[in-house]
Amino acid sequence: MSILNTEKLTVGYGRKVIVGDVTFSVNRGEILTLIGANGSGKSTVLKSILMQLKKISGEIYIENKDIEKLRLPELAKKVSAVMTERIAPELMTCREVVESGRYPYTNGLGILSATDREKVSEAMELVGVGNLAFNPFSQISDGQRQRVMLARAICQDTEIIILDEPTSFLDIRHKMELLNTLRKLVREKNLAVIMSLHELDLARKISDRIMCINNGISERIGTPEEIFSGRYIADMYGLDGDSFDYTFCTAELEKTAGNPEIFVIAGGNPEIYRHLQRKNIPFAVGVIHENTIEYPVAKALATEIITEKPFEPVSEKSVEKALEIMKKCRSVVNNCKRFGTMNGKNAILLEQAEKLGILRNQADF
């Protein structure tokens, strides 16, 4: 049974609708991630669930109870949050900020029990900010503040945690630590997490389900496997379908236009293609198997590409096509360290480049 669900929720500012017809549910032990372009309304949805914004219409339920009928102290024991707004508590240490997460349990007096203090310490150690306990909150980095606020949400001891872009301001190490912490909490404490993320690769790795907000509506909800299939993500973000790699959820920069000047013999590290793109040199690639790690980058950046089906040996026909293009280029770069069973015929391209005297090293460009 879901712990939180919405029915035909419409949210916005005043009478201005930002997102309409938002219907979803989230279960205990589940992470639901909202994705969408900047300004699509992800934060507006989250703020409305937290009652920081008044909804325009529709319903929000926590354990089948209308959220508007919950008293604020009761709601604070059900839902905690880490939002993007920067708070500026005057003269408060990091520990004091985290301690404020226990206030719903102090009957308004703000006096912490031994249990409260223990939960504060545990939460700070869990997210790696125990060493900042007595540092002024105003004097730590944005990334450290983000982790302190997560500790505050954790020690609030709720069944639902809502996070708005929690990986903002964090370096890659702390991004992964934060997401690993969330996954551990969800698994061990059977919590429900609802968050927004901009990093599609992280959303794909961490989420049980993903909700896509686009064109003013909750357009699609599904598992990462369902969402990251076909051309949907590229279309939602207005990307060139060839530039977006669905395997790694990354996008390449725009390819260099023009007739290819360099021919790259495929079979190695994809960085050669990014190197030529940075140098503003149009290039061709061949013969490249469609299941290799270099293929998505080559497909996105090459002006011409000769491919072979996965697990099939390079054919004579493909080599002939590659030779035809190669002979029109001023130089050839060999990106293959070893020719094997499947790409053996690519060695013909290397031999011809040597005979024509147009073989060069990557360092030449």
C-alpha cells in the first residue's frame, strides 16, 4: 500500500498553473525521482506536497489521510525535506541546525532528550559531517551545507523524505555517498523518498520509478528501464537523438560540420572523437561495430560513419565503403591497438593508409 499519493493534483503560484493532473503514488522502501527541464515544475510539485505552496486543485494523501487535515506537528513527524533554498541561521553551529530536526518531538520546548541527541549524532556521522558539529553553519561550503541539511532530515525520523536536487553543489564523491546513504535508508528503514534530480545518469541508477514532468503535465511514470527506452528522453529535453547516449545517459556536444578531413580507423578509446571535435575537425569513422563502447560517441560526433552489426565480422563491402571515404580524407588516424577476429579486415584500411602516406598520430592534430 502506498504511503503517499496524489490524485489529479494541479500546482502553481496563485492561479497560475505550472503543472497539472499529477497523479502518482510512492510506497515504503521506494525512491521516486522527478526529472524534467529547468522550469518544468519539479520543485513546485515538491513544495506543494510539503504544503509550502497552496495547491490549486486535486488531492494529496498520506496513508489515506488528506494532508490538509493533518496538523503541522503531525505532518512534521511524517515528512522531512531538503530543499534548494539556502537557509541562513544566525549564529548556529552545524549541530544546532541538525538538532532542529528533532523539534517536532520536544513538544515545542526545544529541549532535547538523550535519545534526541543520539539520533542527531548518528545522522551527522551517517552523512559524514560529524567533524563539522561545532563549525558555524554560515562558514561551511555549499556542499557541506547540503549534507548537514540531509542529516537534519534523517534525524527528524520520518517515513517520507523529500529532496529537491539534493546533489547540487556536491562533488562526484559526495554525490555518490549521498545517494548510497539514501538507498541504504530506504532499504534498512523502509522509507519512501521523493526527489528531483537533474543528473539523468544518477536518476537512472538510484530510482525505483521515475516521473517525467514535461509540457505542464506529469507526462510519464515508469521504471528506469521503461523511461530510458526509445527516443523519449532526447525528445523531452529537445536533444538531437544521435547526441544522447541511452546506455550511459550522457550527451555529446555538437558535431563539426563539413566534409571529413580525417578518417579514424575504429577499434579503441572514444576520446579520439572528442579530441577531433574540440579541434573543430570534421572526421569519418569506420568500420565500427554498433555494440562497442566507442560507437555512441562516434555516432554523435562523426560526419560520416561506416558500421557493422554486433558480433558480425567486418565485411568486404563495409571495408570498400570505408576505403572510398578514407581516400578523400587528407589524413588517417589508427584508433585500433589490435585487430582480431571480428575487426580483422580493418587492417586493410591501415595498410592502405600507410601506402598512401597519409597515416598520422593523434598528437599531430
